[in-house]
Amino acid sequence: MDLFEGLKSKIKGQNRTVVFPEGEDVRVLAAAIRLADDGLVQSILLGVEADIKATAEKHGLNLENVQIIDPSQYPEADQKEMIDKLVERRKGKNTEEQVIEMLKDVNYFGTMLVYLGKADAMVSGAVHATGDTVRPALQIIKTKPGMRRISGAFIMQRENERYVFGDAAINIDPDAETLAEIAIQSAETARLFDIDPKVAMLSFSTKGSAAGPMVDKVREATKVAQERDPKTPYDGELQFDAAFVPAVGASKAPDSEIAGHANVFIFPELQSGNIGYKIAQRLGGFEAIGPILQGLNAPVSDLSRGASEEDVYKVAIITAAQV
């Protein structure tokens, strides 16, 4: 089954609510309406109601099935609850006056809707920079229990092939503990997309063929991931060809159940992860879907500022499936 058709079948009729802080942007507006009209999610658009309605009218869009919230017109009682809860969540790091200013930012406002259970997930970034989306999520929603960091994975898809690459978006130079978390998070993402994870911890070395601190980090991360998540097969350190090509895997790592059969690839740092997914995308003809933010207590997704309406639609489907 097509990846998105499979995800649609998972979320349709589940009444999952996604908030879109950039509701005045026509790409976001059109995608949110389409999602609601298709019965996939309940869409909440943030913005000045008159501006949203004017944009919808200009582009012939029907707002009947979406909810609009203008933060400046939010009911006083609900606004007070949001302010009090954010002050409490920030644990003395921000005063009430500072929190009031923070909530004028639609990303903070949208994140608080998720935190308060008034939305299940958030999709932003068509207008805002990555930090503007991720920062409120880290400050308010925070990471899942037992996780210190979030990470970003890409689903790489080409015809009947589907793989997970991580981390290719967030952590510049993760230590062994963080690398293990990235591997565990990426395995969970794989399951979301109906991939039975076989996780390769990548390196320029396979099973001691080279030495050095970078190899040691990958080897230690593999050990930590195996201990923390024994239900999932992890192996490393493995070179990419040993992880991916059965004949090479059998030659270089004959005792490995992962070598030659991996479908989740964990890169040792961001530089190689980013380069790797773009090589696969541009030279290999793979579609790169993501980045999918992993490790948060509730799903938040960051769009590219060059995102199309279709991109917003697809990312929202992925985000709703993570609920």
C-alpha cells in the first residue's frame, strides 16, 4: 500500500485535531481545509479571522469544516488558564508579563493548545524558521520520559522501497547516549510507517576494520540501544555497504542478523546524515519525506518555508499518525 494511503487509513475517523499556527498562509489554509474535508483531521487555524476569511474567499476555499481561533480574541477565562499553565510550566524562568508576550507568538499559542489537550498535534514552519517551531515545543511539551533529546528522521521512499534515515536534521554531533536515543526513536518511526525495523549504526568501520574515537562512539551507542530496547535488533558499527548489500554483509559481518538487511540507518553525526539523505534523494531518485521530529511528548512537525500545499497536507497526515 502507498505510504500515505496507509497512514490515511490509520487516522481517518479518529478525530485527531491538528493546530496550524500559520492559518493566514494560503498553502496552510488550503491544506488544512482539504484535510478536514477528507475526514482525516479536525483542523484548527490560528490567525486574524478576517484575514483568514479574506484569503479563503480570494482563493475560493470553503471554511465550513475548519475551526478558526484568533489569539487576540481568545476568551478571557481560557486566556487566563493558558497564561497560568505556561507560567507554571516554565517554573520561574518567565514572569507572567513575559508569558503574556510569548503567547502573542502563534507558535507558543499553538503549542499551548497541544499542551492543554485542546489539540493533539501542531504543524508549523511554512512561514517561521525551524527554531520558532521547535523552541516552544521543547520548552512546553518537552521530551518523552527517558529521552534527553529530540531528533529528525527522513522516510526515504522509491517505488516499493522504504527506509528510515536519522538523524538528518537536529543533532550536530551527538554523543553515544544521544545516538542511541536517535536509533530507538527512529525504530519507533519505522513502525509507524509499517517498517519492521532492522537498525544499522553506521560508521566508516565494520566490526573493528578501523579504529578511533568516532568508531568507539558508534560501538558504544549500539550497546546502549540494545540494552534499552532489547525488542528491536540493532547492530554496529557497520559501513553502509555492509549494512545494505547482502553479499557484502555476509562477507564483512557474517554473524550479524542486520548486515545486508538493514532498513533503518543511523548516521554518526548530522553532517553525514544530511549529506546521505540528499545523495539518495538527488542521485538515487528517492522521495525524502520529513524531517519527522522524534522524541517529543506530543507530535509537532516543522515544515520547510518552501513547502507546497501538498507538502503541508502530507506532513499533517504524518503528524496526526504520530498521536
